[in-house]
Amino acid sequence: MAAFARMVKGQVRNYSAPLDMAIPASKQKYIPSSGSYPKGFLVSGTHVGVKASNTKFPDLALISSETPCSAAAVFTTNKFQAAPVQVSKKTLESRQGQGIRSVVINSGCANAVTGKGGLEDAVNMGKKVDECNGLSEPSTIVMSTGVIGQRLPISKILNKIPTAHENLASTHDAWLTTARAICTTDTFPKLLSRTFTLPSLAGMTKGAGMIHPNMATLLGVLCTDAPIDPSALQSLLKHAVSRSFNSISVDGDTSTNDTDILTSFAQSLSQLVVRDGEGATKFVTVRVQNSPDYESARLIASTIARSPLVKTALYGRDANWGRILCAIGYTQGVVPGTVVPERTSVSFKPVDGSPVLKLLVNGEPEQVDEERASVILQEEDLEIVVDLGGGEKGEEGLGGEEAVYWFCDFSHEYVTINGDYRT
Amino acid sequence: MAAFARMVKGQVRNYSAPLDMAIPASKQKYIPSSGSYPKGFLVSGTHVGVKASNTKFPDLALISSETPCSAAAVFTTNKFQAAPVQVSKKTLESRQGQGIRSVVINSGCANAVTGKGGLEDAVNMGKKVDECNGLSEPSTIVMSTGVIGQRLPISKILNKIPTAHENLASTHDAWLTTARAICTTDTFPKLLSRTFTLPSLAGMTKGAGMIHPNMATLLGVLCTDAPIDPSALQSLLKHAVSRSFNSISVDGDTSTNDTDILTSFAQSLSQLVVRDGEGATKFVTVRVQNSPDYESARLIASTIARSPLVKTALYGRDANWGRILCAIGYTQGVVPGTVVPERTSVSFKPVDGSPVLKLLVNGEPEQVDEERASVILQEEDLEIVVDLGGGEKGEEGLGGEEAVYWFCDFSHEYVTINGDYRT
């Protein structure tokens, strides 16, 4: 029980954003103190009180463009699609990705599995924003995040949309407040901006729960003043999201420059989600190298990243490479011949640039320096390198494919947050 | 933080079996006080001290038949197969499933990823048992369970095998001690016996970690005095295991009587593993009904059973059916048309026989009586019923397929156990 007490100690965090907005000291470094935002966008974060317990913190975000925009979106693949997802999809389709002026987002309630009434609520949120802009055609993307299965307090929201519209501004503070307004169990607002030779790019995201794509607990908004055709925008976004948000995974393949900029930006933004993973104490990169194909490497990386045994071992700061190996060994769907025990190596790569710590070399366990392992595992950041030792047998093991995944550990606090989220 | 404190309180358990064999009061009911065991089998549980910290509790199990047996086995599909798995496979192959006399099992060390030395250790364990029986041909199945990547203290084990052989007995106490000797993080020995019109059947199992099949943390031994041909035995075992241990899942299809007996026995035995799930506070049955095919129902049941969000909600006694729905919606690989939101219903079936609590009916949320939900969720046992509302569209929704899965919740203690298992 000593170990239990040790692990529980220091795990206190303010996970219920609307009740306490104090940002943990360890997360302050991820919050920008200034930014350079795309021209022509105005944003606001406003208090509604979607959750009755939230008496003062912003929970309604409005992002507005001064002129009509090209817009693209990727949505959850879950068969139970929330009302705002259905409504926004329809809006984008009917407008063919053009003429979009606003994104309106509430936190505190997901408006999911809410039947026909929920669909009407989502439509009305968009309509109200369009009214404020003097528009009659649907020009607003609607998003909601929070608890499932409860109706929105729609009157409260509709009443506050004009205020949100009046609050619109282009300052750094406005962007930060807006990023805060979309948070749920997040401990800090996730906001990034970058200026390139020509256009600017800004984005915000929320998500601290399950980081796997199918759970669809992520919301993200990217804004740019670069003039892009709607069809190009959709394919750019798809590419970037598949290598960032869509499972917080990234491969090492090359692509066009334009795509690279967006992909790299989306990766940085999506990593913030892992940094704020529910109850997370670690930020872990897993790199699977020398695979015969990218997809097998990605499957192995994703299996390691999702293993509760690996995640709890990392939380316990235990160099338990056996569990990593176990996850490699049970990964489903890899190309035959990808995983050969005698060719598999596993090591920890410390973030301070000191030499890697070899745990397994060609299937044989190393005599691990447990003291050094313990020092490495004290750090928040860690990279796990899995070397599959080549492509197909006989290929000399060189030039194989690589996949990278980012994930966090599994803590007591994760259980606390999710065992008591709804109440 | 009050909720956190509440949940942590009362979560103390003696999970480290070798250090404290005290069995929690709540688990006493799963331990038989007598049994009727198959004729001709002798068993023993002996202290070796595979883990140096274990100074007195049995950690070497020997199961011996007085005459040569037909034997069959199913092994992990993990690509990293432990030395005893490789050795036992070879033994069964070379003996063609006949002439097997013993099973020897140590706990405390899995002899996995231990290279050539580990293979020799496993061979030597079997040889030593055969020597005690005066046999020169390999006639012993070898198993090991515990930490991965460490060599066995093989001299200690070989020295104690003659003692284990001398200890062999057919009493209930001997069976119980033997079942205890194969435990690791288990809190109670898992032993079952049944007598039918003709033969007897006895079995023991261990496993309290991941209950999903690919993790292969389960060990199980079934003994019967029924005369069965080796080839029939292998297919009987495969059928029974796929519907019990192999993911602790079971379908509702019918089969031959012989198979039913073994399957039903294996189900009862495998349910004990869920009862002793690491950190478990709940025993949950999920029944997915009216699916167009069995496999889709099984995939959905398995996805719900593995969802950390569902498992933590159950731990927190939260009737969060949104998470169940979410898991249904993101299940991969189901036949198209299986999941139709407007046709999906979810309910809780209390174990006391009182009426079901409807949570979602044909895609529309019910006004849930939260007080009743809370009462139902106080119980250790719960059944979740997911009704997919029919086969393919137009089939009237009747006569669909059904799959059942058993699983446990995800608690703070699970994190404690697995964050601090190796040390």
C-alpha cells in the first residue's frame, strides 16, 4: 500500500474546468503569451452556463470571418453522430465548402443522442449566429462537447449568442478565451499560431479524454488567411489530420510543402491534446522502425499506445519492456513476417540526448541498468524505439518503413476523472 | 476531490498473493469447501520461493495422472511465445497428444523472452518430473506464469520437484493448494469440479490481469477421467475455450451435448477469472441481441467490454450509457447495417430479477430514474443488454444472433497493481 499512497500523492489536479480554471504550473509552458493570428478572423469566448454548476467561466466559443470563407471538415466515423455533426455536415454539403462565416461551439453538453429535438437545437444555434451576421443562408458550423444524452439548455445559449457576437475581437486574449471556452476536462487552453512567408495559421483544439480517433472526443478549429480552393482545402485537411489528430499518429513519409506546413502545424496542435491527456503524467513517443510497410508499423505503434498494461507501467515508472513486447506480439493485421522475435529490439531514448537505453536486442533481453532506467522514467517525456529489424527476410533490414504515435500514461487520476465525470 | 477520496476508500486489497494469502471476505463464496475429483489424478502445491520474497506460500503445482493420458492444449497466439509454451507444444506434437502423465507449473516468473537458456530451463523442468515418474520419453506439460524477461531460479525449482512428487495426493485440500500455487495477482484460488452421470471433470485456472485473449495471461488445467480420443479432445477443447476462456466470451448457439458439458464447465471456470479481475469491483455481463450475425454481435460485445470509458464509468457507478453507445458506434469490422442508431436499445438488467431499466429505446434516450440506476449499480453483478433491433433491414428484427461477454470494471486498484507489479 506504500506504493499506492506514493502514486496517489501529488495526483490532485483541477480537472473540472468550469469549476476551477486555475492552470497547473506544469502546463503553463504550453500556453502562448502572444500570437500572430490570421487576418480577418474575430473570436470570442462567452459565459453561458451550459452546465448549471458553471457560474462564470466561458463555455461558448464563436469564431467569425469578416468575409465568406472556404471551409473543410473531417468528422467522427462513429455511427452515433451527434446532432451538430449531422447539421454541420449538411451545411458544408449544401454550401459546397464555400460561403462559411462562423463556427459556434459550446462546451458542457455534447448534444449527442438527443433525437429530433437535438437536431433542431443545433440548427437553431447556427441560425442565431447567421442572424447576427445578417445572413439568411446557413453559414455557420456548429459543434458541441460534453456529456452525451442530455439536451442543451438551448434558450440560454440562443440568448447569449448576440453577446458572443458583440464580444468578437482579434486580440491574443480573445483567442485564448475562445480556446478556453471549448474545454471540458482539459486543464489548459490549446492554442497555436504561426506566421509563414505569406499567410498566417491559427488553431485551437480541445480534448483530454481518449485520444484514439474512433472516440471522437476531439474538437479542433484551424483558421488561415491563405486563399485556398475548397476542394484543395478538404484534401489538405484530410492529409494533415490523418497524420496528427486522427489517432495522434504521424508517419515519416514525405509529401508536398504546402501539406507539410499544415501537417506539421496540426501535429504540434494535436500533441497538446496528449500533453493534457486526462490524468496524464507522461508524454510518450513510440517510434516503430524498419517495418516492411507503413501500415504494419502504425498498427504496432497504435497497439503499444493503447495497451493499459504499458500505460500503467509507464505511470508506475517501471521499465517493463515485457509488456511492450507483449503488445507488439499480439498486434492484429500486420503483414506476415513483420514481427520476428529474433530480429526485434526495444530501447528507451531519453529526451536529454544521452545515449539510448537498450532493453532488448534482437530478441535477447539486455542486462538493464535499472537505476538509469529509473532516472529516464522520472522525466515527463520519453521515446520508446521499437526496431523490427528490417523488411521481409533477406532484405538486409535496411530502409524499412517507420510510424510514430504519441500517447500518455494511465493514472489513478484517469480513473477518478472518468469514474466521476457525469456527476 | 471528495469523489476521489470516496473511490479510493475501501479499495485496499491483498493483491500480491505470495506475500499475503488472506482471501478477501467477498471472494470466499467462490472457493469450494469440498469437491469430487476425477479418478486417477494426483496433485500437489509446494513452496519453492521462485520470487525471493515468497518465503512460505506454494508456487509450484504438479498435476499427475496415474496412467498415461490423452492430452490437448490451446496456446497463446502472441508472436513472442514463452519458453514453456514452445517446449510443451513440441512435447504434445511429438507424443501426438498421447502418453502425457503430468503438468508442472510454477508461478512468480513466466520464463518468457529468456532466450535459449530459458528453453533449456523449461525442458529440464519437464525432464525432472518425468524422472520422478521413471519415464524417459517427454511426458510432462510445462507452464510458467509471472514476470516477463527474467530467468527462472531453475536449481531451486529442480530441487523441489521430487518434494512436489512426494506431496501428490487426491484430497480436496491438495487440489485447493495446487490451484493456489498457480496464482500470481489472483486473490483467490480458482477451482471447480463436477460429477456427471459417468465421468468427473475438475479444473483450475489463474489469471487476474488482462482478460482479453491476446494478452495470454491465463493458465488453465482441466482434468477428466472420461476416456476420450486425443483428436476428439483437441476439437472439444478448442470449442469450449473459444466460448469461455478465449476472451471470456460466449455465444448462444447450440451444439452437441458432449461439447455443451465441457463448454459450460469452462464458462463457469473462466467466469472466476473475471470475478478476480485485477482491482475489479464489478462482474458485468454484456449481451448483444438481434444482430444479423454472431461475429458482429461478438465484436460489439468485446468492444464494450474493453472500453476504458465504459469500465471506469461502471467503477464510478455511473449509468453513463452514452459511453456504451459510443463503443457500439466505433466497433470495427461489423457487417454493414448491423448498427442503426434508430433501431438500437440499451438497458440494464438487475441481478435481483426486478424489471430492466431502459436507458435508450430505438435510439431515443429514456428519462432515466437515476435513483434506481444508482441502486442497480451498487450491486457487484450487472447485465447490460444491447438490442440491435434486428437483422438486415426489413427482416422484422426477430430471430437475430446473440453474443455474450463477461468483463470487469477498471479501478484505481487496477492502476496500482499494474503500475507497481514488477517491483
